[in-house]
Amino acid sequence: MNTQAAERDITTRANVELAVRPVEQADEALLEAFFDKVSDEDRRFRFLTAQQHVGHDQLMPMVSVDHWQTESFLAFDKATDELVATGMLACDKAMEVGEIAISVRSDYRGKGLGWAMLDVLGNAAEKRGVKEVIAIEDRENHAAIELEREKGFTPRAFEGDAHLVILAKSFA
């Protein structure tokens, strides 16, 4: 990874130093390998369906972004130069609501990467003038729900599916 292309360098609460940059079309293979290092349960939570492998059809929306209405960020551990987390922001056409999704590599869970990526996505949404960000979570994804609540998100029902919950955060 070219750390000079990094949008920003950040340090997590557990002192993991990250270089975070927007995704590029050429990152598809990198993301494919990354998701092979995400736990089965976390892949299910991220894509809301069980799958052993994340392939081209799921990855194309992550790399084919316009860098405004949709943006995907990659976070690299500066010590190893390895991709360890990814976050995506997808806004509606009116740029009022943005949906966010984060994935963290299994061996980096519990090191503050989710917290840091939530900040990256929230800042990106605010910079775009988005009024609210939402995360659609499986109700069994207690870690994500707790993290989002700590960051000021409030839960509300997901109409039509009792297994899901929306966590929302409004910007003043």
C-alpha cells in the first residue's frame, strides 16, 4: 500500500496505527483476500447472509464507488502494511441518509478498529452534508450494536424483519 495516498493516519484506542485511504477499482483482489480473514459470523453480519467466500458480485459495489454518494475506505496496519478493516458509506440520492457498514479482520477484533472506522465514516458523512447515518445490524451482532450505541447511535425497528435493527445517528 502506498501510505502517501492515505487520506489520514489514525491510532486506535489500543494503539494500532492505521493508514486509511479511499478504495480504488484495483483493490478488488485485496478485498477478496481480506474477507477470507474475516470470521464466518462477521461475514454473515456484514452481508446479512451466510457465505464462505465473498466474490466479485459482492465486491464490485465496494470498489465501484463515485467517492461522493458512495465511498469505501480501507484501513491498513502501518506496522505490517496489511489490510485490517474496511468501511463503506452509501448515501441516498438526496444525500440526506447514509448507510454504513464496517468489517474488521478477525485477528484485529477488540483493538478499536471498529471505533476508528465509525469515526472515519461519520466524518465522511458529515463532510458531505448527510443528516443521518444508519447501520442495519443483525440483532445477534451485540458487539456492533454496543459500539454504535456508545458512539451515539439510537436503535429503531427494522420494518419487515424482526431479526434486524437499525441504529441511527443524526448530525446537528
